[in-house]
Amino acid sequence: MGEPALTIKAQYQQEYRQTKKNEKTALLAKVGELEKTLVRIRRRHSATAKHSERPTSKDLLLPWKDVAKALSESAREALVLQLSLRKDLDLNREVFQRLATWVAKSSPVLVGFHFFLSLTSNASTYGR
């Protein structure tokens, strides 16, 4: 009984070590690619650089069209999220009102119906 568990555990450890070796190999390959890319960029920069080692502020600026596009996409995503959240809010309000009415009708002795009506009227003012 103890032996199969050891075999399974040993197999798991072997697979884990192999996975880590594969990850290390992939990362080392990626490091090599990035180093080559860095060398190419440095060569290109040194060929185009004037007398200064530091890039000018003009080199660091993004084109206005790229900025406008990014802002437009961000605004569109925010609008979609806002609409989704409003739908969720409306659904939750409806569920709350139905549950409050159900509880008030089920247990009129414990909790007065007017209490839940005041809660539902307050709930409808939140988030608007």
C-alpha cells in the first residue's frame, strides 16, 4: 500500500522537475532573444543618435493619433462596463424588492411590512 503511493509521488516529483527544466530552457531561450533584440535596438539607436546619448523628449512622445485611439477604446470599455453594472444594479434592486415583499408577507408578526417598504424605497435611490 505504501509502495504505490511512493511511486505516484516519485512520478509526480519527476514530472514537476521536468516541467521546471522545460520552463528554465524556455526562459533562457527568451533571454537570448531579448538580448539579440536589445543589441539590434542599440545598434539602430547609435546609428541614428546624434551627439547625445539620451533620447530627446520628442523621441519619447507618442503620436496624438495613438493616444486618441487608446483613450477612445478605454472610454468604450468603460461605457460597456457601466451599462453592465447598471443592468446588475437594476436586477439586484428587483430581487431585493421581491424578497422584501415576500418576507414581509411571510412574517408580519416579526417584522412590519412598513419597515420593508421603507427599505425598498431607500434602495431605489441608491446609485442614481
